[in-house]
Amino acid sequence: MIVAIASGKGGTGKTTVAVNLALSIDGPVRLLDCDVEEPNCHLFLKPEIHHREIIGIPVPKVNDKRCNACGKCAELCQYNALAVLKTGVLVFPELCHGCGGCMLVCPKRAISEVSREIGVLETGSASGVEFVHGRLRVGEAMSPPLIRAVKKHALDDRINIIDAPPGTSCPVIAAVKDTDYVVLVTEPTPFGLHDLTLAVDTVRQIGLPCGVVINRADIGDDRVREYCANAGIPILMEIPHDRRIAEAYSRGERIVEALPKYRETFQALFVRTRKEFMSETTPNLRGATHADI
């Protein structure tokens, strides 16, 4: 089973939920931090890293001696990674998505592929949790290839928890796609509700079942709960606005160890999530959308 922990905005407690959920599950579990632009699960899990590898994507390399500047490669590329000039073909590696189409359409076979580093992938373990994360190279704009590289380490014989990037853009789609269930972490504030509706719309467009965790649940108002009720989205757990949680977080400690009573709470979250996933009917895929606020 693959459970993605996502949110419509940053700062809702997504990583807190992902790490403590992974630590609370009995049996083999793997935590995959797909927030490759700013990974932080390792700050709390503190894993021992066993393996590190460089991740790259294939980008075109043009043989000027073979190239006749016909322009077919530039015509095909939808990302403007190639420009044909009188002096030859210019390649903009940072714009390339590594599809390989330019190499296929070149009539002179003047294009080959070379790997361009986009980041690193590290694997390790801590406290019985297997850990995988990616770290995007500084200045790199394209994170989905690295996210997909991290997701390849999900295993069928164990529970996989994915910490997705915040928001609703391409990196989030890459992280939650092909998962079994999405847990959306939010807070009961106007900003939290607004971004939750965007996240719900995104998940429903992909066709994935989802539930909600409300963090700092005793602040704000009840509009998030009302929205979830109208939209048929289950509220899987509510985390109170507990000063002790904030203090543990500021020290880089895990909630389930600093405050052991919360271990049962996160265990119940997993039981509820699995129950929702295993349910034959998924009412959270029906009902209201963004317009129902």
C-alpha cells in the first residue's frame, strides 16, 4: 500500500504527519520523502544513510559535423530546449525534459544523449523505518524526474509513506500519481480551507481517494469540517493545538516519542486510512468540489 501525505500549502504539518505515521506502523514500512526541493523528513527521522547515487536525465548532444540544421528537432521540442541557428543547433539543457524525441526525428542521426545531473538520491534507515529521499541540485527547476526516481523505491511487500511536496503543481502530481490513498493535511483557517479545496480538486482530477487530517484543530473555525462534510471527505484525524508538540518539533524530536500517547493516535490514523482505502465505495470521490465552499 502506498499512502501519500500531501497539502495544498506549506506549513500545515505534512512532514510531521508523514514521519510520525511511519514510526507508528507495526511491520515493514518505508518513508519516501518526495519533497525533493526542500526535503526535511531526515531532520526528524535522523536516518543512517547507506547508499547515495546521482540522478540525471538524458539531454541531447548535437554532432555538428552530421547536423544539416534542418530544424526538425526544434520543431518537435515543446519546451524550447533546442534552437536552430545558421551556425548550428543550440541546446538549453535546463529546459530539456529528457523525452528523447529530438534524437528520434533527426534524419542525420546527429543527436545523441548524455546525462545531466539534477540531484542525488539517498537511502538509509532509522528506528525500524526504511528511508529514501531525493535532494534536488541547487538552481535546478525540474523536480519530477527526481521524484519519480524516489518513488521507484516503493516496495509492494510493505507500507510506503510518501511525503509529497506542498501545493498543487507538477511536483505534487508526480508524487501522488499511482498511489493508493492521499491524506491531505490542513488547518482550520481561511488559508487552510482555500488551499485544501485546491488540493481536493487536484486529487479528484487524478481519480484518487482522499481523506483529511486537521492540524491545530482547536484554532480557527468549523468551515473546514463543513466543507469536508458537504464534499463527502472523511476527516481521518484531528491534532490539537498542543504547545508540547510545537516544542518537540522545534527540538527536532518525533511526537510519538516525545509524547508517547500520540502513538496510538497515529496508529488509529493508519487503521482509518486503510479502512477507507479498502472500502468498496469511496464517497469522497463524489459530491462537492471547489464550488461548494
